Amino acid sequence: MKTASVVLSLAFVGVSAFAANDMQLLKKVKESGIKAIPQSQLELLKLVDDPNNPITEKKVELGKKLYFEPRLSKSGLISCNTCHNLGMGGADGVAAAIGHKWTANPAHLNSPTVYNSVLNKVQFWDGRSPHLEDQAQGPIQAGPEMAAPKELVVARVTSMPEYVEEFKSAYGDKVKIDFKLIADTIAVFERTLVTPSRFDDFLHGDLNALTPAEKEGLNLFVDKGCVSCHNDIGLGGTMQPFQVAKKYKFASLGGFQGDKNGMVKTPTLRNIEETAPYFHNGAIWSLADAVKEMGSVQLGINISDKESKKIVTFLKALTGDKPEVSYPILPVSTPKTPKPDMN
Amino acid sequence: MKTASVVLSLAFVGVSAFAANDMQLLKKVKESGIKAIPQSQLELLKLVDDPNNPITEKKVELGKKLYFEPRLSKSGLISCNTCHNLGMGGADGVAAAIGHKWTANPAHLNSPTVYNSVLNKVQFWDGRSPHLEDQAQGPIQAGPEMAAPKELVVARVTSMPEYVEEFKSAYGDKVKIDFKLIADTIAVFERTLVTPSRFDDFLHGDLNALTPAEKEGLNLFVDKGCVSCHNDIGLGGTMQPFQVAKKYKFASLGGFQGDKNGMVKTPTLRNIEETAPYFHNGAIWSLADAVKEMGSVQLGINISDKESKKIVTFLKALTGDKPEVSYPILPVSTPKTPKPDMN
């Protein structure tokens, strides 16, 4: 009996030690500036909502249609979802975005994920856009992306009575459907695309939500300093000094230099395993390689293969639950709908 | 009292006369060879199932993922749904299909709808394919479409453990995932894309399912002879003599001549209002114009503007209920997944 009791005590001490370590880790992570996606629906809504463009069910439904609407592009073939595919981590899985007339992004820029993009403090790689409402206006008009002038987009949408009715239903009968409102409505849908993960459960105090290997990776992630840029709720989404322009081994590809101050928007790490290839120009396909490259380029440290692998194990725990999206049936074109233009 | 009673009797006679006309119309339609989509789920399953490739829930779920899977294309950007968009009547809304490297279909062929394609007796405009399992192999490989060699498709799919597991779950642990099986699985999903409409309710005896104007259009549709090609459950889907090659005013566009006997697959008219532009080369955008053109070209008759408009009123009653499709979350690429190739 005595032996058994000793074993039991030891086991107990072991468990307690683990739990104490976990508590310590959680404390360290929180102090590092990382935050959880709120568990309460009300808190979450407060986080993602914009009082200037409040989320309503009708706007979300309409915004979803517009998000999947290829007729917002000049050709009638490219929708927001083409490059920000909700089935592929909210991105497109290619190095540089491909748009109208099979044109690659001129700066070889990689499409960032739409998931959790509401958590970014700014939008676009160079952070030139303050919020999703503004961001959504860009790719629709950009020549190498959807290539549609504002007037064409408005003419297409307003040519379909079903869209007009839905705008009235969402915004009131006197609504003026202009380009800004179309982009605003897409943004409302995008604001709902938040993906809580097991890591959030851990942050909320469920110490068993991560495996020991994931915790080890998380500990390294904080200790190595990754967290200095990848912090807050998005584990990214803020402007940071862009060492990549100078030292990154593929820096010449596309020649992107960040904003005028050499700053770049740190990508969110949520769902990062789903959004290869990595970096602004999509030149690195392996997440482990990306981690090592970031160590040397941004942090000036060496991250070993073994450490990188452990960090990747943690990063995979950031893959979140995606909102279920029923594929929308889009309104029917009418004789007034401007025709697709492939040129 | 007497007056009221007379009025009532007259009204009654009126209703009866209408009902008798409707019964007559229904009889005429049935005798013309048009058939309804079965109401019973068991009958419907028997209709769309293929004993060589039976429908199961697991195959449908996997087939849906593959249908939305852009990594089946060489570029990683084009899926079945790109040209056969489930939100746009199962087609793409452009004249000639656009594929890999922004290439238009060399014969300027228009993408047919995937909805109710299981009801076609043959597949492709020239009917060269006997069923969906065979058809699905074509566009994936075709240079101007998805441009992916079989080996690439198999390598992509089998590089992702989630797909391998789903194939095992659908077909058994010893499954060999080859190109044919991938296409077969897509076809199983497509077999479920049947869209019953109010017209089917009418055919099943609900005489009030169509409006008087729609019935008038239906009557004309049968009387004018449209039904001679657009018959059976699909209101189309059989090979018919292709007068269009000779007399159609846009025949030179693309130069398609039908099969070696000058026959062409009659398109289904189900959801036809959603799938402009019309004809094999997508040269006519107005459904009313298409009806008139078919009258003169195929039937050798003149259909007036007024008659055409009435027929279109009926055709719009063929717009059916689409199955609800939850947008699939696709498996994550792995280091073994062959990379996208834009060239």
C-alpha cells in the first residue's frame, strides 16, 4: 500500500507540475500581447462590428452573394472568392494573384486570407487601407484583378431587380446603390469570417486544449520573439518594420518594398497551414522554411530545423472552425445587365 | 336571389371550363413526350442513379469537394464550378467558355448547365460522351479548359491525406484512386443536381401550379413544335438534326457543325432564363430572340414577337429549386502536392 501511495503522490506531483507549467505558459502568452477570439457571441460581435456599417443578417446574406458574384468583374468570371477562396483557407494557393486576362499581380503579391481579416488593424500588404469597407473597393477595380470600373459594377448590380430588392430590404427603400455601398456590403459579410481555434480555447483557460507538443511550440514561438510582430487577436495584422525587403532571399521577386516607411502588414497566422505559399510574394511553400526565414530575416536569429518544426506544430493549432457558408444562388441577369468583357 | 344564383352558376361554369382546358392542356403536354421530374425521392433516385456508380452520401460529399476543387486544374485556379457555377444556373454567363491562360473555347462553345445534366441522354454539344462519368474527364484535361494531365490530377488528389481518407471511406480501404475514379466521384455529385419546378407540379396534376399566362405559353410551346426536340424529362438532352449549322445567323462564329452526322445535343430548357447567352456559341443573349431564331432555323416557321414573349413566360416556369449546397472546406495541400502551373 505504501508503494502505491508513493507512486500516486508522484503522479500527482507530476500532473500538478504540468498544470503549473501550463498556467505559466498561458500567463506568458497573455503577457506577450496575444489575445483570444471572444467566446461570447456578444463580445465577438462587438469586436468585429463597425458602428458606421453595422452587421445585420440581411446585409450579411446580400454581402455573401456579392462576395461570390463574378459579375462584379469586367469579364464576369472573377469574384472575391476566386482569390480569397473560402474553401482554401480564404486564399488561392498560388504564389502571385492571377486576375483579369490571366494577369499576375505586377508586384508578384500573394493574396492574403479573408478569414479573420477583420482583425487586421490595416488592410493590404502595404497597409494603405484602414478597413475592409475601403479594402473591398480595391481589387474590384484593379486592372490585374477584377478590372471593373465603378460605373460598370453599379450598372451590373442595379440591372438585376433581385439585387435592388435585397438592397432595399437591407438598407431601406430609399437606398442609393453606389459602388461604396456595394463594397460596404461585401465587407459586412467579411466581418463575419472569424475562425476560433483550439488555441483560443487554451487562451480562455482550457489548458488541455493544446497537446504537449503544441505547447512546446507555443513556448518557443513566444521565446524566439515571433510574437513581437504576430500578436494581438489576429497574431498579426499590424504594420511592422520590413526587414524582408533587405535580407529576404527572394526579395527581388516583384520588388515590393512595403509602404513609404518600409513597413509591411504582418499577416495573420490564423489558418496559416492552409494558406501556402508564404510571404508577400509567395516564394516559400514550406511553413517550416518560412519560420526559419523569418527568424533570420526579421529577428536576426537562427531557428534550427528542430525548433522550426516545433513552432509549426503550434501554428497548426491556429487552424480554426470556419463558418458554414451555404453557396448562394445569384440573381438572374437581365437585358439591361452590361455584358461580360474579356478584353 | 335568383340573379345571384345565376351569377354563381355562370362563375361555376367558367371555372369548370378553365379546369377542363387545363386538363386538356396537361393531356396534350404529356402526349407530346414531356415528362415530369418524379416527386417521390425513391423514383428520383432510380432516375438519376447509375448502378455502375451508385450514389452514396459519402461519394456525394467527396464529389462536391472535387467539383469545387481548383487544384484539379493545372493552374490551381479553375474548378468545375468556374464554368458550371451552381450560383448562376449551373453555367458561367459568358458566350464562349474561358479556361487556362484565359483561352476561349476554340469552337466558341458555350458552357452548358450542370443542373439536370444527368437527364441528358448524351453529354457535350456533339454528344460524344455517353454519361457524366465520362464527361467529367474531358474539361479537366482539355488544354483550353482546366489543362491538367491525368497524372497531375491524381498526384494532386493523392498528395492530400484528407482526400485519400475520404476515398477510402467512400469506396473501401483498398480503393485505387485513379483519374477515372476522381471523375466518377464528381459525376455522382452532379447526378444529384436536379431542379424540380412549378412546371413539374403542373405535370403531376396541380393545375394551378402555372399561371394562365404560363399555360398559354406552354400551349404555344407544344403547338409550335418546340417540343419535337425539347421533350422528355429534361426538355432537351437528345441528339437532333442541327439545322443551326446551315441557317443560324451566327453560324460562322466558331464554326461548330455538330457531330459527324450533323446532329447536336438539344440543351435542356430547365432553368433556361438563368443561362444566357444562348445557342452552342452563345451568340444570342435574349431568350425571346432565341425562341424566334429556333422557330425559323429549326422549325422553318415564323414565331411572332408576341408569341415568343408568351413562350418565354412559360419557359421561366422551368426555373427550378436548386439543392442547397454548403460550400466545402477543401483539404490542405502538402509538400507532396504538385505546385500550380500558370503556363
